[in-house]
Amino acid sequence: MPVGRLSNAFARAKAENRAALVAYVMAGDPSLEVCAAILDALPKAGVDVIELGFPFTDPMADGPSIQRAGIRALKNGTTLRKTMALVAQFRQKHPETPLIVMGYLNPVETMGYGAFARHAAEVGIDGAIIVDAPPEEDSDLRAAMQASDLALIRLATPTTDAKRLPAVVAGVSGFVYYVSVAGITGDKAIETADIAEAVAAVRQASGLPVAVGFGIKTPEAAARTAKIADGVVVGSALVDVIASAHETGSDAAQAAAAFCQSLSQAIAQAR
């Protein structure tokens, strides 16, 4: 039921007249054990979809916060297989909450597309965003994922024009991730007035929910985004909350849950 879990989450949010909250954390940050506790805390805090990053040495789309998280995760020995083991652990307690992985093609290609898709489905992953795999180059990966009923989710951006958009959304399932700002993660604050038309165009072209991310740092920004998007993605701000809690000796899982709860409440009241 991987793709079905994603569809159900967005349908449930729509029925409740709100956007879905999509929360990004980096696998293995600040440690594999603490990351497992963070994942366990997120569903109760109002997170509808979890986006779990797997670290890579050359994260070209990521800003400083997620780059630092990736470095910490790599130092902790986090690999794609250990990321999948985290998901298997999470799935034992949370059979309904969708979880997708996000990262770069090199670790997936090293594992092999078929092996990646099969193992991902076995542990309970619902889909993947592979940032550096454009539509022209992901046909083998897409076929492997479709064979295991995994959602391939792509990024549409402010530079995705009407000519390019059909290629971006072809073969996508689950939802489309709209990057709200030109640049890297956490680099700029979102300006929702600038993206409403683009979000509507992506939704019409894909026939899928559109989740908006990059630059959403506060409950207020999440609420503004929730008025125009089907999903609100918060990544760098949550990664910073986790890092700050860990550095000060606080409970990182508790801090992450409190922040996500504030986002969830703001989103629920936005419409």
C-alpha cells in the first residue's frame, strides 16, 4: 500500500480542509538512536508525511543546515541501508504514517535500482525524491519503483516553465514537491504571493497534490503556505531545532515534536 498511504494522508487532510504537514529530518542526525526517537515522536505531533533524508557527500541542493546534518550523519556511519533500517523500526509502531526518503542518486545507483526499490518496499518506505535524477535519466529507476508500488516524487521549481512542466510531472505519483524559491534549502524565506499561480499550474498538470517547501521556517509562514498548497514541507528549520536541542543537552525528540505541533496547529487554523 505504499502509494496508497500517501494518497490517504493527503485525502484525509483535504477532508479536514487543511494542508498536510510534511516534516524533513536527516537519518542518523544527531545519532541513529536519537533519530529513531524523533521519528517515533512525529506522528503524534501532527506530522502527516515524514521525509527522511539519507546523507551524501555532495548534497548540491541542500543549504548549510541540512549540509551540516548530513555531515553529522555520515560521521555517525549512516548509510542508505541504515536509513532503511530506521524506517523498518519506525514502521513497526506506525503502520499508517507515510514516509518517503530523499537524497541523491549515487547511493541508490550503488545499491542497484531493483534492490533499492525492493528493499524500500519491504521496510515500509512509500516513495522517494531523488534530487539529481531528472526525468530524462530516471526511466530505469522509475520502472523499478513502479514495480514495487513506490511513489517517484519530483521537484518542480520557479524555473519550471509551461514547456518543461509536462516532463517533470510525467510518471510521478503520490504528490509533486514544489520548490518555492530559487536556490538551496533554507536559503530564503518564502513569499507565498509569488507562488500561488505556479502551484495551481503544477496541480492541474499533474492531477496530484502539491506540497510546497524550501524557505518555510515559522508557524506563520506554514500557515500562509497552507492557504494555497496541499502540503507544507518544513526541513531546515526542523533540522536546526534538532541540532540546537542536541547541542544544549535537551531532548531532541521532544523539541522536534513541540516545533512540529506548533506548525500543525498553525496549518489547521490557516483556512
